[in-house]
Amino acid sequence: MLYWALVFLVVAIIAGALGFGGIAGTSAGIAQILFFIFLAFLIISLVAGLFKRSS
């Protein structure tokens, strides 16, 4: 999922450089959503790992 966030980030940067505002905004929005989903999964897995290790 982090891969797709980075792909949409690159697409947003390229589209922004070329002046395609709608495509850049949409790609940046998708990249931001995927980034926060990935961040939530990371935190959940770290917390689950801490609980598993202490048991």
C-alpha cells in the first residue's frame, strides 16, 4: 500500500509540474489517504507486536 501512495505522489508531482491541476489534486489526495491508512496499519502492527512480545 505504501507503494501505491508513492506512485500517486509521483503522478501528482509530475502532473503539477505540467500544469494539470485537477489530475495533480486528485493524485495528491489519493496519495495522502493511502499514506494515512499505511500509517494506521503501522501503528496497529507495532502495538500488536508489543502486546504479543510481553505475553
